[in-house]
Amino acid sequence: MEIFPAIDLKDGKAVRLTKGLMQSAKIYSDEPWELARRFEEMGSKWLHLVDLNGAFAGEPKNLEQIEKIRKNCSLKMQLGGGIRDEDTIKRYIDMGIQRVILGSVAVKNPGFVKEMAKKYPIVVGIDAIDGYVAVEGWAKTSTMKATDLARAFADSGVEAIICTDVGRDGTLSGVNVEFTVSIAEASGIETIASGGVRDIEDIRKLLETGKVAGVIVGKAFYEGTIDLKEAFELVRS
């Protein structure tokens, strides 16, 4: 299982939100690239990066910071937020981003996502509120069940699915293990847990399922409720 430390970008700064609400943003760093370098020093292999402004605008909004992060660390990076077309996907891949995350467009145009997955390393982001898919930076809830969306991408060539329980995101209330496993079972695709991770016990619970490929750690790191070095050791032991 892989651990993905997270940097969420808002107005060029590293922030964390609570339950996806932009007005809840708490700033943790004015220089996000410094955080990326810290994660690398701790032993991380990957970085999970989100352009929050982009997610709401439907187009990239933090390119300068993303480029700065890319230049200042050698971590593999997966990036999401406002990616709606092939030009944007190609731009990020050319920039040196290893995987591109498609979220809202996966609900609206799954055919496009499947087409892109044949050409580029694509990850589908499935964000759910009470089991139903949330879109447009989590500002709206669709009528589609998260497990049905996951099932739609089985055998599509998509590299992974990131599933986020929006109600837990940024709350440090514990990861939703059952939800994560249900997405993994529905899709048969490598599934990465996101939302609510609090401490090393959450990592242990996900590991014990034997069905979860990764976990995104955000606020738990920033608020000091998890020791990332210990977490890396646990998943690699």
C-alpha cells in the first residue's frame, strides 16, 4: 500500500479544507514546494496534488506553484483539479506530472475518460456524499451512486481510483474503510482511500483489508496526529 501525502493549492498557498468547503481553508504554507521537499525527505515516493481553485473554475489556476513544486522535488506526482480536456492533460504530463486525476468529467463524460486512459496515465477521482457522487469541487451532489460510477470504469485502462468520503474529509474523524473497499470491489481497479484519515490506526485498518492500494494523508500530517515516517515504515514492513 502506498501513502500519498497531500498538498491542496488555493491562491498559491498550501491549505486544507473541511468537508470540501472553500471558506473553511486553513493555510499551512506560503511555499508549497518546501512541503513537497519535506515529504521526500521523510521517505515518500508520491505526492498528491490538488488545484482547488482549478476544481471550482474548471481550468488550471495554480500553474506557477505546480511548476515550482515539480522543479524542487523528484517525487512522483498525481494531480487533479479542473482538468476537463486533453490539452490540459497533455500540458501536465509534459510538465512532468506522472498521473492526472479526472473527477467531475468522469461523471459527465465517462467516454472521454476512457478515451484518455488509452493515451495517458489517468486516475479517476470519485468523491461521494452519503454514497452519491459529488461534482464541481464538491459543490453539487449527483444522483449517481459512487459504486456504480466505479463499476463503469472496470477494464477501462484507468490506473487507479481515488475515493473520497467528502463528509469526513478534513475532519480527522477516521477513514471510511467500508466505502473504500466497496469501490475497490466494484471496479477491480487499484483504489486509493481519501478523507478523514486521523492516525496510524487508519493506515493499519486499510492495510488489513488487503484490498486498498493507497491512502491520501492530508490534515493528519498538518495537524500532527500522524507520524508520516512511522506510516511509511508500517506499509513497507
